[in-house]
Amino acid sequence: MKNELLHYTMQNEYIDKVRKISYSFFLMHGVKPKYYTHTFGCQQNESDTEKINGMLSDMGYIQTDLRDDADFILYNTCAVREHAENRVFGTIGALTQIKREKPDVIIAFCGCMMQRSDISEELKKKYRHIDIVFGPQAIGRFPENLYKALSSKQRVFDVINENGAITEDIPVKRASRYKAWVSIMYGCNNFCSYCIVPYVRGRERSRDPEMIIDEVSNLVADGYKDITLLGQNVNSFSNDTNNNWNFAKLLRRLNDIDGDFRIRFMTSHPKDATPELIDTIASCSKICNHLHLPFQSGSNRILELMNRKYTREKYLQLVEYAKNSIPDLVLTSDVIVGFPTETKEDFEQTLSLINEVDFQGLYTFIYSIRQGTPAASMEQIDETIKHERFEQLCSLQNIKAKTFNSKYIGKTLRILVEGFSNNDKNMQTGRTDGNIIVNFPMCEAKPGEFINVKIESALNWALFGQAVKQDNI
Ligand code: SAH
Ligand code: SF4
Ligand code: F3S
């Protein structure tokens, strides 16, 4: 098997045409056309938006943070929970006014939510101010779709359900100069019974490992320090091809690249996390000692209904192996409360798993019905109970996280500086190898530099300390 490989240059005809339109705009207005993009959803979407921004820059646009000032407005949407979709509908409504005042503005919606045919049909019929709609699998045809909208003034809907080829060499305009996302695969084959992702992002397609190694090498040469490999389940990397690669081998090869940098990855499905993967993390110094290993539920009955293909016992065995192999391991996870038929006993199993494992951080979600998935037709539970369980879960995790973080007090940790803290402009912030936030008073270190910080106190969401001179460690 080989995935169909496309190149950005195959869009050259349209790229040139859009560039000409942008140039005419510049001649007429004295400024380049401006674009505004906004991302909902996960890192995969963040990464896709960086590609769209890269293509827009390449086609003669400049970025603006002011939506009302833009000539091209794009929202990259998420479909994972109802709340995410409601926010998008709110935005769609607000854009009617802009289009009325500036009829030439191009309004585009892309991302996972657009790949749902009921949604794209609704947008087609009811929201005529939207010019372009495309799904995550159509990103490689963006220049063509933009050109069609600009030249014909016709609305473009590119949401056919295909198995999505991979388009390489798309220019990327990265939001950071030292942190980068690198997708290593697209799509998902797992069909967890609650989840919409496999329906909107298609089947698993792995990138050519050599292209990933090239991309990461170039990033390191450009000064990037923290690189996150992305995939819905990175553990099945290359399973869709007949080459002899796997994810652990990819990590080892990336670890061999010269330079002072970190590699992270997400997400790792427990059913495919192997001892080889854990041993690789343990033995490779540039691979972060951080494992994001979503468990979703602590109850075997619910795990079975979720189609997760592991048991509580298997998960705990894996965690134990990982903790024993990687001394400074930081574990984080995703968990869903209120899955259909979840009983008090099932929920207590989730709490007990949290107590047993000691996660540093948890992404906690209230189950949200996704039409078309198997769980949508299972017996739903009461909303109030869901919310009560959610509160209980969060309170437990807050205590657990603070205890976990407190064990760093008195220790000196290596931090990648990220900039000012959002909460206090007199503080700088950075992250440990385990991805824990560390805040410290202003010092000379600049974003993108590694420094050592001696930890003095800890809360559930962050550590606090003082920068120490290199020779004081
Ligand atoms: N591929 C990744 C994550 C995908 S979505 C993985 O398998 O871990 C991120 C998280 O959203 C999931 O781990 C799950 O906890 C949550 N999620 C997905 N669908 C959901 C739904 N219908 N309701 C509530 N949470 C959901
Ligand atoms: Fe969704 Fe499961 Fe795929 Fe993750 S592994 S994207 S939760 S179906
Ligand atoms: Fe991500 Fe949301 Fe799509 S979580 S994969 S943007 S449905």
C-alpha cells in the first residue's frame, strides 16, 4: 500500500492566478490584501491553520489580527463536541453584518465540522454569506478553491468524502519561532463509539518517514526547540503502509538529529502503546518524558462500549511499565464522564483509576452526543448527574495535580522559556520536559532559550520558582 502523494506545486496554476489577483489588489489599494484566520479545536487544526496561513502568505496576502479589517476571513472548525459547534454557529451569525458592509470580503469555513454533510448542506442553504467551505481532507486544494471563489464569485463547497491523499511541501507560517507542530499522519481508524473524528478526517494515512525527518531537521536548523509530532494515534504510524517503519523507530531517528531540542508527541492510544515505545522514550534523551495516554474511563464495561480495545488492567499494567522504565515520567490523559449507561459504580472506577495512576494533568470532558456515532443511539444518562460527576472528577484531579506538582519543590528543572505569563506580566513562563508550566520572575532569558529554574512552590496548574545561573546547579 502506498498513500497517494501530492505536492503543493501541483497547485501552481492556481497559486499563480491568486498571486496575480493579489497584485492587482495591491496596485488598486496600495496595500496587499489582508487575511484573518481563527482556529477552534485541537493541535491538528492549529497545524492546518498554519498551513493555510502559509499558503495565503505565499499567494500575496498579509496577516491581520483585526477581523473587520480583513479581505479574507477563515474559521477552522471542530466537531468533537456540541459546544465547539455552537461556538461556530455563533460566529457564522456575526459575520452576516461584515459581508453586508464589505461584499467583496471572502468568508471561508474549513475543518472537521465542515466535513459533516448535514452541516455543509445547512450552510449552503441558509448562510449565503459564506463563500468557501472545505473539509480537512481538501486542504491541499486550497489555492484552487480560493481562486474559484475570487474569480467566479461562485460559492465553493469542497467537502466530498474521500480518503484524503497527503499533500507535501505546503508552506507553513508557524505561530511560534521555537515551538512547532509536525503532523506525522492524518485520519483515524479506531472508531471509538463516541467520537466523530474518523468520520470527518478519514482513514489513517502516514507520511513518508524520510519527509518527516527532513522537516524536523530543518526545524532544528532554524532554531526550533520544542517539536510536537501529531496524529490521532501516533502509535499506529506506518501501519497503513508496507514499509518496515513504526513509531518507535521514527522517534529513534529523530533523536539522532544533532542539536539541543525536544520532541513530544500526541496522541498515543493505549491499545497500541508497546514496551518498545516506552523503552525508546526511556533511552532517547531528546524525547520528552511525557506520555499523554487517554484512558477515557476506568470501567471495563464502559471501555468495551466505547470500543477502546483495552481493559482497565491492561492500562494499569502499561502505566506501571512506563513508570518503572522512565524515572521522571509525567503522565497526562483524557477522560469522559457521563458516557451512555455510565452508573455510579462505573464512575467510581474512573475516580479510583485516577487515584491509582497519579496523572499530572487531565483533560476532562462531559460526554456529548455526536449524531451518526454508535454511542448516540445508546441509552443516555441524566444531564444533572453528568455535571455532578464532572465537578467531582475535577475536584479530585485538582488535589492530585497539586500533590504531583509539589514533589518538584526544591528541585531545579530545565525550562524552555515561552514569554510572559498570561496571569502576571512581571513573570515569565516556560515548560518542563514533562510539559508542566513553570512561572518565574523576569530574568534575562528570552523566549526559545533553555534555562534552569529552582522550584519554590506549586499549584495544581503550574510551578513557581527562580531562575538559577548555570554554574549554581
Ligand atoms: N485521537 C485522540 C483524541 C481525539 S479527541 C485520542 O484518541 O486520544 C480528544 C478527546 O476528546 C478524546 O480523547 C475524548 O476524551 C474527547 N472526546 C471525543 N469525543 C467526545 C464526545 N463525543 N464527547 C465528549 N468528549 C469527547
Ligand atoms: Fe476519536 Fe478514538 Fe480516533 Fe481518538 S482514537 S480520534 S478518540 S476515534
Ligand atoms: Fe481536532 Fe476537533 Fe477535528 S478535536 S480532529 S478539530 S473534531
